[in-house]
Amino acid sequence: MPRLSIVIPVLDSTTLLEEGLVSVLQHRPADCEVIVVIRGDYDDPYNLRDEDVRFVNAGEASDWLSLVNRGLAVAAGDVVHLLACGAEVQEAWADRALAHFEDAQVAAVAPLVLTAGDTERVLAAGVQVHRSGAGSARHMGQRLAAVPQTSQPTLGPSASAAFYRTEALSAVGDQLDAFVGPALADVDLALRLQTEGYHAVFEPTSQIVLPKETLPTEPAGRERACHQERLFWRHLSSNGRAAQLAMHFLAVLGESLWGIATLRVHQTLAGRCQGLCDALLGRVRYAKRVATSIESARSLRLEAAQRSKGKRLVETQRPLRRSA
């Protein structure tokens, strides 16, 4: 079983954190670390550090994405588990998800996220992307009976509760990208992993109960349209591009007509135009950055080969420790 790092970003409520951590500490796997990323210092009235909980101060000005990415950067496990503040878990919830990582092509596992106070109502069963560039949680708001009862392929997990292979994250940049905004960052990451040839799995027996108010909120108006446009153009495939563009045009047209009815069409179109310009510039910069990274990696490999003179370099790993 791979080593697990559980990363919990905390924006405000330490009360929610403490309530959720009770179940996490009770049911966590043996080979596991728990990292709480928080804005400022934590007083630790319940001596959680004695339970091998590691607190990382990300700074008072940090937003939700900054907290998440800081946690990803310091995690030492083979698999990292993003878990929203206040989430409650069940026995073996992590083991059922971790079993899928025995397949080297699986980069992410989406657990089933249920609504606190109404565990028959689904918050997320993975994520999906629409032709307009919008992304959303699958089965959100539906009854539990509507969700598949067996594991199956999916686009990717919701960042509110997600398992990611650390090696796969490294292949696509190690973090959730603020370029598409916090509400679409998990969809963007899922698409980046898919582009690299990785797979994602939805595991319904890995269940997490989460207060709805802890989810990242999607912005409205111009900002929302801008983020969706950035997402669409960033991931426009070379296969079937004409069909994708046609469907995207129809989706944006429908959105604009609705905007006329609600007197918000100017915000929608302005956001779409801004997102298009940003995405096209971003693709050029990204291509240059990738080329530079490849050239740098090639140089480092050559230098390492010359230094080692044919000897293998072995990197030691410090095992994770869990208290009794």
C-alpha cells in the first residue's frame, strides 16, 4: 500500500477543523502523515501535534488555492489526499481509494462526497467539464441512489476530497493552477493529467461527509466567464477541433442570449473575450516554459551522468511515523 499524505487547508474555522480531525485521526492508515495548512499560527488546545499532526503556516494573506498548493509542496507521501476542512471520514475510506493506485496508470481517485446533515444527498462524485468551458461536480445535489455503486472511470476528483499520485502531479506541475480560478482548478488538473495519459477512478465505497459551505464558490458574471474561457482554450484538443469549436460557439451563444434576458450579456461577453486573450497568450508562454524545462532536464541528466561515472545514485527516504 502506498504511503499517504493527508492535506487539510484551513481558511477560517478551526472549530470545523477540530471536529473533522477526530474521524481522520481515528481512521487514518498506519503509514500516513496529516498536514494542516493554515493562515497564521494555531494554538493547538487539544495537543493535536502529539497525534503527529503537522501544522504549516502559509501566511495571513493566503487564499484557498495557496493553502492547497503549499500542502502539496510539503507532502512526502506517494499519494496525497486533499481533504476540505471539517470533512468526516469512515473506517477504511482511504484504503479503498489507495487500492486503485496499484495500477500505475491511475493518477487520481475520486471518493464519494456526501452532504453533512443529509448523507443521502451527494456533493460530488468526481468532476466533469461542459462544452462551454464550465466545470462542475458530478451528481451534485442528487440523491445517493442516483450514483453508480461500483468503481468506474471518471475525469477526476473534486479538490474538496481528492486522492492524487504524487509522481503524476510532478509530471504536470505539482499544483492547482489559479489561472482558471479556484472553482475550476480541479477540473483543469484532471484534464492535464488526462493529457499526460493518466486515468482517474471514481470509488463509491470511499465516502466522505462534508459541510457544503466549505466548498470553493464559483465567481459570477465576468470573472466566471473569463475562467471558463481560459479552461476551454487551454484544453482544446487537436482531435475533432472543428466540432469542439462549433459546440463551444453554440454554448456561448446560448449563454449570451440568456444574458440578454437577464441584462448581463455585457459581463458575459467581456469575460469571454478576456479569457480568450489570456488563454492564447498562456498557450504561447506555456510552450516556451515546457521547451525550457525539457532542455534544462536534459542538461541536468547529462551532468549527473558525468558525475556518477556509471554508479547508481540511491535516494534515501525517511519513513512516515504515526503515534501509537
